[in-house]
Amino acid sequence: MTSNAFAAGAYAAIQNIGAKGPPKIAPATGASGSNFTSLLTSTLDNVGEAGRKADSQALAVAGGKANVVDVVTAVAESETALQTLVAVRDRVISAYEEIMRMQI
């Protein structure tokens, strides 16, 4: 699968997450837990917004109302945000798996 196809699939997954509402995250006890939750929520919102901006720019250029450079910039920003989100997700999963392997 090419990186563009992967990015498109991941973007579609992010769009579906937003359509279902914010992810259900159990509230943490303590100030740092709520900060992490708000950080995660705002990051997901920012990635979704970057994708929506890229879509709107693409539609605007198709209608002859925008510059192609703006579309390329918006798509690049969206792809970078999505790749960052996927990298962070992979690190979180790796950390979780490492914690689960620890001896108690």
C-alpha cells in the first residue's frame, strides 16, 4: 500500500471517529490526567480539521476559486499531522505492550 493510500485510509478513519463523537475516555483522577485527555482530544480535533481544510481547498480549486499551491500545502499539512498521530499511536501501543509484559 502506498503512503498516499495509507494516509487516505487513516484520514477516513479519523473522519469516522469524529462522526461518532469524541472518543470515550475514562476520566482520570488528578490534574495531569485531565490535561492529557484534553491534549488528546484537541490533537484529534486538529488532525480532523487539517483534513477538512485539505478537502475544502481541493473543492475550491476544482471550482476555480483557489490556487493549486494552497491545495498542495493543505494536503501536506494534513498528511504530516496524520503521520504524526499514527507515530504517536504506535508509540503508545508499544509502551502499553511493554507494560503488559512487566512482571508484577
